[in-house]
Amino acid sequence: MVSLIYLYNFKFGEYFREYADSCFQAIWQLVEQNKVQATKSCGKLVRATVRYVGEYANFQSKQEFIKNNLMKIFDILILPNISITPEDMDEYEDDPDAYIRNDLEESDLETRRRYCMKFVQQLSKKFPNEVAGLIGNYVNNYQADYAANRE
């Protein structure tokens, strides 16, 4: 559904304009309700949602909204989808070579991890200071967590 909304909104925008805000709100609710999970089964939804929200980051009317919700975007969309999940661990244990080839060596351009990293690059171009500060805070928190529990 998100892919179809993306198509109509960004390819046929002049015909879809009156529905654009309500569709954005519906997709944003998916994000806020944490329905965009970091699983293989939600991979297409993650990619479509990240792509959709990323396009909206280019719109002047939505930039303030995106900027004000960067922490939520990172907490719900980006970090869970770039982190190693239990599914990733199982896939790695089953066939390490295939996992490395598909996810780490960029042979599969359609991974949710890759889409999220491109989204971070896009956000860092639009909001460089905010994204840099946010990422710095996450790195410091992860380092403090590691220092507290090295096991």
C-alpha cells in the first residue's frame, strides 16, 4: 500500500494532491505505532516507508515535521533496521557466505538496511547538525552501555 501511495503521490502528484496529507498521516501512524518492524517479512514495508518519508524530507512544507521527529525516525525506523536481528543471526548461522554476500557486500541492493543507510545520508544532507548530534548521542549511549556491561 505504501508503495502505491508513493507512486501516486510522487508520479501523479497533480491528481493526488488533495489526498497527500491524509496519506502521509496514515503512513506516519504506521511508524508511530511501530508497525514497521525490523523483520524480513516487513522488508518491503520498511523500504517503501523509508523511501516515502525520505521524499517528504525534500518538501519544504514537511521539513520542519521531519526535523522535529528525527529521534522518533531513528528509534523506530532506522536503528532497528540497521541493527543485527535474530533473523540475521539465524541466516548467518545457516549460511555465512550467503549472508555476507547478500547484506554486507552490497550484492543485494534491496535490503532494508541499505535503504535505511541511504535514508540517513539523505537526512544528513538536509539536517546536518541535527543528524550529527543525534548520531553522536547514540554512539555515546552505546559506548556507555558497552562499558557498563562488557559481557
